[in-house]
Amino acid sequence: MSAEPAERARILLADDQDDIRESLGLVLRAEGYLTQGSASPAETLLLLEGGGFDAVLLDLNFRADTTSGAEGMKLLASIKNAHPELPVVVLTGWGSIPLALAALRAGAADFLEKPWENARLLGVLRGQLALRQAERTTASLTRPKPGAIIGQSRPMRELFALVAKIAPADIPVLITGESGTGKGAFARHIASLSPRRDKPFVTLDLGAVPETLVEAELFGHARGAFTDAKADRPGRFEIADGGVLFLDEIGNASLATQARLLSVLEDGRITRVGDARPRRIDVRVIAATNADLGALVAAGRFRQDLLFRLNTVELALPPLRHRGDDCLVLANHALQMFTGKHAAPMRAFAPDAVAALRAHVWPGNVRELNHVIERAVLLAEGAKIRAGDLRIAPPPDIALESMTLAQAERYLVQRALAETGGDGEAASRRLGLSRSAFYRRLAALKR
């Protein structure tokens, strides 16, 4: 997957071997990254002083010390001291795991063994760049807001472009997607970009209101319309007059309620329950559902003419598992938000936590991720949040024979990571894979 032009990160390649720098550069430039090489510690530090780099690939075994990695470790310490926010991915000779672990303890973001696997290299780099971008974004926010729409993946960029086109148009919008994908946040975003931005934004969750009260909630009621109606009361449509009414879980509306909604959308008039006088209203309706309305139409449980009225434009929100490294961007945003909310010590994600975040399929989507990060902020004790602090439950035990091959592979990788606390090496052993083969599968699953 090639990087978009707006994502042309600049990578410093610090290695004393010309052929290694050239090989790394070819791989990274093919993905759209900008690269520059340095052949010595002094040159590396000089280039970094000029700024403008987004990550460093650092060989730990410079020619002056080809076995212990002492000079590379010294350079790593200098880089982290001068540029603590800069992600450094270290390169070690095959089998140098103790040296790699020492580098991680010294502040390296991750490590790669030589000869490296290109998929693993690109996966690690994308993850670190996504985290750094999230840190830059959240650092500029004085108070991150719950429900903010954050995303850099292609599906989200396409959605943002579509919203920019349809928000100013005074048309109904239908937002579809799984629970927890942010349908309410998108509805508010559309309203904020529309000419009605300064008018009321009113919501009603049709899944949370008893059927006997839905019409009174939507259209209001007159005094004496029913036993507890002791005074006239406007409904959500009247309250939203001039603004936006967000109808969540529209698939739960009864056929009778659907008929009245259709009438309002067609003639712009509502009638309170128990009143004969129609009232003109001017409301933009945005509806949302996690149900398949087409299937409900086929089953006779949803009016096709209402569906046509509601989905002048449909926004289909992708589940988090289809958004690539957006899970890391969202996790870092949530980390900033919840450490501020709870006045907790600021922490970062350890590499095993990053691996666990990327491997999890997030059945509860963004809502689940926020819950996981808030709990980790409250319960973690170390300087970094580790995979065990996330307490991501393994996926439910379901019959492998009922899965596709891709689903079964995702399930087994996720379960292995969950059961080993995000330890990629232990997870690879559990699955009977080499570590490089395991990381190739892990990188493929996030695409």
C-alpha cells in the first residue's frame, strides 16, 4: 500500500554500510516515503539537528563496534536525549535479541532483525508514524473532546470528502454502520458544517423510547391527550425547528411511526398527539441505524418509501477493523484525553501494547477502544502501558469450520496475542510460526 502524497514522511537511515542504506531507501521510496542516509553517529546527530525527520532507522552495529552494539546504543541514547519524541526503530543482526531488548529499554520504539522482511519493516514504520501523527494532533488540543472524529485511513478520508460535499446541502442523510462506529459523532459533524450549525441539534434514540411514547416524543402532545398529559408539550421536531433532528436506531421505528415520519418529510408539517391543528416545521433529518434496512424492507418491517426519503445520501461508516492504523491514532488520542480527565500520569504505549491494539478485531469499534484505554489509564502502573494493561479479552470461542480462511487466520493470531499478553515472539511460537512469518501475517491482517 503506497503512501499518499500528504503522508510523505521523511526517514533517516543511519547505517555505515552503503548497500544497506540503498536497500532500505529503495523499499521506503517505493512506498512514497522520503529518505536520507547517514554513515556515522556524528553525521546522524548533525542531520537530526536540522530537524524535519519523522523517524529513524538505526543500525546498532557501526563499523567501530561490530559485535556489542555499544556505539549504536550510545547513539540511540543521544538521539532520545535530544529528540525524545522521535521514533527510532533499531536494526540488529539476526539472533541479537538481548541487544534489541536493551535498545527497547533505552527508548527505541521497535526493532528489526537483519535481513529484514519488507512487510514487517513497512508495518512497523507505518505504526510508529501513525502514533507520532496522533501525538502531534493531540498535543495541539487543549482539551480533547469525547466523540471527536479522528482518522487518517483511506476509508475515513473518503468519508470526510463526502461529508464536505453533502453537509451544506439541505437534504436528509442516512448513516449506517456497526454499533460504536461513531454515527452520532458524524451526525453532529454534518450539522456543524451546514448552514444550520447555529441552530438546535436535537436527538432521539428510537431504540430507547417505549413504543407507546415514541409519537409523543417526536410530535409532542396536547393537554389531556392521555392520562399523564397535564399540559401541552412540544415534541422533538418542534424543538429542532430551524435546525437538525438526529433519529438514532431508525430501524426500531414501528410501521405506524414510519408512516407519520414519511408524512412529515413530505409536507413539513407535524400534528401533536391529541391535537387537530397541524404545525409547520423546518427540520433537517439525519437518521442512523446498525440494521440492514434493505432486509427489513424485504421482510415487510420497514417502508421502502421512507427509506428512499431518508437515504438521499448514505454514509456507510467502516468498522474499526477495516481502518488500518487508525486504531493506533485513536488509542493515542484516547490516552491523552483520559489522562487529562483522570489527572493520571502521562504514559506511552509499549511495543507489545501496539501489537495487541493492531491485532484486536474491535467488535465494539471505537466505543470499545475508548473503554479499553480509559481502563488502562486508571490501572496501569509502569511508565508505559503494556499489552497486559489493556486487558483485551480473547475472541469468543466459535467453530473454526464456520469461518472463512481469512477469518480463521485473524481469529488464531488475535487469540495467540491475547493469551500471551501481546508478546509477538511467544505468540509466534504458540502458532508454530517463525517470528518473521508471524509478523508478515500480522501486517497483512491490518490491511
